[in-house]
Amino acid sequence: MRTLLVIGIGAGNPEHLTVQAIAGLNRADVLFIPDKGAKKSDLAGLRREICDRFVTNPNSRRVAFDVPVRAEPAPSYRTTVDDWHDDIAGIYEALIRDELAADGCGAFLIWGDPSLYDSALRILERVKMRGNVDLAVEVIPGITAVQALAASHKIALNSIGDPILITTGRRLSEEGMPANAGSVIVMLDGKCAFRTLADKDIVIHWGAYLGTPDEIILSGRLGDIEDRIVEVRTEARARKGWIMDTYLLRKPGPDDSLRSWFRVRACRNPR
């Protein structure tokens, strides 16, 4: 039976790879490298850099594949994503069938961690359900953008005794700041959903390209800093052609430091 390793490779810093991840890379006969087009060539380049640095297995090889672009949501977001995943499942199935021996081992290198806002595991489950190839899946966790964000800002993710909610920019725009969470981590926000929040006393800790030499971080009271984040984000995206960012929103609380509340932290590596 073929084995597929789904390996979390961290948020952008090759040194975030775990010992388990490095061992998994060297166990694989084939390393599958996704290509998301010219604008995101840096992402494929980083995966290749990781392989160059850590893979010592002389028998391993790399296979690049194109990832189709997701259509705009119509008639619904869930339907659009479902169709997109089905297209990718067909690509995965062909790769597994054509590139792996019947008892071979392949690896998908997943940005961050496979368990957090990544669809590789769901897509591989679709491949298994089709019944055309037999495969076993193993997961190797990685450092997430959430962990990298907290480390770069030197903060704990939660306030004392408060729950944390992880959500998307789309849901934040639709539902606002939840009443049942003191801290909210927002991912996959392409439209700066924090600007829709009425409470401008919320503190935001924002970061882009976390863990990479291009990392940018900003933090402060939302009302003081939201325009600056939008400006920095727009400039960075224009410069690189793509951006991956995430942020933490926190309601006022008794254990918040003066630095978090009343001082805007300058961005790191500003351009």
C-alpha cells in the first residue's frame, strides 16, 4: 500500500522544521511540490530550499504540480470550495497513481500545520473514498502562523481564564467580535475585516510573512493603527505579489500590559 506523509513545514522559517518533519522528508520516495503560479513562486521556492537543506536521501525525487485557482464564491462559498477540492483531489489521485510505486512513500509539504485551515487531509480523504488507489495517510505536525505570530509579538495567546477563538476574516465581517472569547485569532483575511469592528479599543497584534526575512509586525489599539496596517499590507502585497498575514484581536482586560494597550509597536523590517 502507498503511504502519504502530510508534513507541516512551519510558517516560513526553515529552522521551524521539527526533527520528525526532517525524518519524514527523508523517508519519502517522492516530495510533491505545489505550484500556485508566478505570483506565489516564493512559496514553492521555500519548499525547494527546505528540501535542499534537509533532505539527504539520495533516492528521493521532487515532483511539482499546478494547483488550480479557486473560483469566486457563487452561488455559495461552501459549494465553490467543494468543487475546488474535487478538482485538486483528481490531481492528487493522478500524482499518487503515476508517481508512487504500489508500496512507495510520498510527502506533501504543508505550510504551517496540516490541522489548521489547510485542506490536504480532506482532499486525501476524497481520494481514498474514490477507491481508485489504496493509500495510508500519516500526519506530521508543524509550527503554525498562530504560534509564529505570538512568538514574534512576545505575547501569550490568551488572557488569564479567557477562551480563544480561531476564525476567518469572512466570518469576522459577518459576525463581528464574538462575545464569548476574550482573544480572537483571524486567518485567511484578504479584505482587512478588522476595519468592520465598531469597538476601536480592541488591541490588534498583526503579522505578515511570519518567520521569513520579510516578516512585518504591528500592534496597538485598533483605532490608532488600523489605517497603518492597511497601508503596510497594501505596499507589501504590491511589492511581492502576494501576502499571507494573520492577527490576534483582544478585548480590554485587567492583565493586559501597558505596552500592548497604549503603545504602537513599530513594524519590523519596514519598507
